[in-house]
Amino acid sequence: MSEENNDEWKPDEKTIEWAKEHLSQIAVGGVWAPEGCGVTYHKQSEDTYALMKLMEHPSALEHHRKMTKMMEAVDYTVLEGNGVEYVQPPLNAEDAANKEHMHRQEMTQTWTCSGCDFPLANFELENRIDTFIEDKEILSSNGDTQNVEIWTCEITCPKCDKKINIDPDDFHLLAGDDLFMRWTNSEHTRFMALNRSMLRELVDAGGSPIVIGSFSPDTNEKMPPWMWGVCVVSLEAMESEKE
């Protein structure tokens, strides 16, 4: 967020639109910790969030004030009680990033289905469906605009069959690298990204990896951006070779 006077700051229409969609998807009892902001919120009811954790740093306090304005703009009540945990900022930037990532991963274990409260972590995450939403023009940190592809990951509750769309970054936190770096085309062929060790083993065995660009090499479908430029192998091909 910018360094402008916080008393004058107001969320714009795009921010309000994003907040309506994102905050409504978090189940009651779930936790929201916007990345790099030093704040954590607990969703107490369908229209109430409570400050849960705040880093003792001026920038974190500023983020909290702006987040509060944003949430109030979309009709949420934000509570600040005596149970707030105040934490000291880590001295090492790398340690701070690692701790925040671990904290965000831990929070995914609290996410539940909005239809029946079944934990998202227990969904059949390998069966997700990636859907392209739109191209969006955003303002970069240097003031230039750039086009960004907006995607969503759809997962289905095994208990109540409710379909839930979540942000790809959130799915990555929830499912981990292995399941995130996979993709299934319209013909149900599953592709898995190879790490360096797996790629070496494949090449040494005489195999040929597939290098992914913007489109699927077999069906010409649009590929999600997190799969661009990686080497993949078909899981079906691997399974047939084992047989």
C-alpha cells in the first residue's frame, strides 16, 4: 500500500470489488492474513472480522487501518479486543518471509467449506480445475501498467459437492508445490512439472520432457501462468510405462 496520509486514504472501486469477492469466500472461523502486511484477522461471523495478530511496526499499523477502512466499505464490522497478539518484527528479512509463509500455510488448515464446514485440506485437491477468468491491466510498482491473467482454482467438497473457487496463490499454500504444479487439459491428460532431480532422471533414462509455453502442446488450450516455461511429463504416460 502507498505511503499517502492514512486519514485521507479510501479504497477505490477495484479494491472494493476485490474485497467483496475475497472476504466473502473465507469461511466463518477462518483466518485472513494479507501477505506482507503484518496483520491477521479472524472471521467471527458472516459480517464480522476481528483483529487477531498485529506486528509491532508502524507500517503494520498503517496496513491495519487501511484494511479496516476497506472491510468497512464492504459492510464488515472489524473488532479490536483485548485478545490481540502483538508480535515483534523479525530482524532478518529472509526469516520474516519464511515465518510469514509458514504462518499462512498453517492458516490454510483452518479453511472450511462454506456449505458444510468440511476442511478444505481434506478435499481431493489433485482433482482441481483451473479456469481462466480475464486479462486485467494493473499498475506495477514503477508506475507502468501491465496485463495480468486472472485465474481461479475450482475444488469440490467431497461431503456436500459444493464447488469452491479459490485464488491460485491460496491453493498453492493449501496444497503445496507438488499438487500446485500440475495441470489437466480438456481431454483429462494430467501434466506434472519436473524438478531438477526428476528432469535429470528422465533424461538419463532416455525420456523426453515437454516444455510448456502459453498454450498446451496437444490441445492448444491456454495454460495457467504458473506452468509457463517449465518442463512437464504426462502422468498417464508415466503410469503406462510402469505397467
